[in-house]
Amino acid sequence: MRRLLPAGADYLQWLGAAVLLALLTAAPAYAQDAEALKTRHAALTEQLDDNPFQRPLHLESRQTEDTLQGDIYAVIEQPYAVVGTALQGGEPWCDILILHLNVKSCRASSDPTGEVLRLHIGRKFEQALADAYLFEFAYRVATATPEFLQVLLEAKDGPLGTSRYRIKLEAVALDDRRSFLHLSYSYAYGMAARLATQGYLATLGRDKVGFSIVERSAEGQPVYIDGMRGVIERNTMRYYLAIEAYLSALSEPPAEQFEKRLDHWQTAVEQYPAQLHELERDQYLSMKRKEIQRQQRSASDAANK
């Protein structure tokens, strides 16, 4: 049964979270092997070295008549031997996705067609799962070699005429201590979603901006992209930071990784307050601890049946 949709100021974040990190069939071609992704890394050398993100990262976005797409390219100070293994499997991806403030739960399971991630997407405060919206993403590893990984998460449709959700994550070894990641996130939207988003952007979300600089003010200050491209840029960054937080916690003892991930994500988000600040630190940590505990109880109950 479909659930009630988030309303008001939370709609825009909910829509981005529901799409979860994605790629359309109409999007440009992506790297199919290690050399192609390494070539892209070489082409972005200047952008990765000189940018406002406080990390070697480059973000792009685009909007067509019915699609939004965001792409992040970043260098990770982790060897591919760690990254390529850690980012495979539905359960690790649930540990990643739950960090987003609008993801209320994530459960990985298998059916005859393959592995599925069932996500409840809701609002930015504590919420019963019955009031959140259930999405099912097919998960698969498209390619996994000793130096190149490609992972896909796809869902056919969603509320308000949205469709063709996809996350694509690609990773390649750069050297024995660094990896290069490409996260692409997109979705298709119809008239209902367009109107709802535009209504939000004209009212409660009128001050929301993305990361791309479209011009400079008379005082030389950056003027950031807004509107629907701002939406896709903010959520692409949120999910990239979740991947980064997950990888950063791998060196901790297993019992401490959960808190490390939460701490890393919240700290990273607050580096970009104009774009990403939503909750105070204590609010976020309290909410996520409860949601993850609920998720763990659900997994335990399912295993004991």
C-alpha cells in the first residue's frame, strides 16, 4: 500500500532522498572499465585540485524537460582493495543510505530476481514507518574486477509521476593508497512532481541553493544555482558524503563504526551550511540512533522468524 507523501518544507528533500542516488537510460555513457574512469580523472585534474569543497571533489548537474541528474567525482584516501570490497552488497549500502536525514529505514533482502533494498523515505524528523513512503531498489554489481567496480541501484517508478530512479557508483584504483569515485544520481519527473517542487521553491524553499556558481555579485561573492538543479546538487552531495562517512569508519572496531559514520556525516554536512544545514547536531544524532536501532530490531525479528 502506498503511503502518505511528505508535505511542505520536507517535500523537496524527500523527493531527492527517494530518488536516492541515480542514472537514466537517456543519460550520457559512463565508464565501462578502469581505463575510461582513469581518463576522466586525468581530465578533471584542475577541478579536483582547486575547488571550494575542502576535498578533491568535482560536482556537475544538468536538467532537461523531464530529468534531473547530478554527478560527483572524487578522490578517496582509501586503497581500492578496501573500497572495491566495502561497496559491494546490499547491507553495506543500507548502512550508507540510512545516514541521509530523510531515509527512515533500509532493509536488504533477496528474491528470485536478485537483491532488493527496501527503503522508507520520509521527513526530516522522527517518523513512524507507516507514515513514510516505501521504495524498492534493485541492487546489482554490474562489474567487479581487481581495479574497477560498478554498482547499480534502480527503481522503476515512484510517487507524483517520478520514474527511472537509478544510482550508479563507479570506483577505480589510482595507486596503492587512493581510489577515484564517480557517483551519479538522477530521476525522471512528471508534471505533478514539477509543480510540487516549484511550489516549494517559490515559498519555503526560496532560499535553498546548490553548489554550482552561476555568477558573481558586484562584491565578488558567488551566486549559486537554485531551483531544481539546486535540489539534485544538494542530494547528490548528501549521498556522496554518506559513502565517504561509511568508508572512513571501516578502520574502527565494528562496534564503534555506527557512531563514527554518524559523526563523520554530520560534520561533513556542516562544512556546507548554506546548502545542507537542516538539523542541529544533537537533533540529527538522536533521530538517527533511534532509526538505526529500529532497523536493527527489524532485521533481528526477520532473522528469527
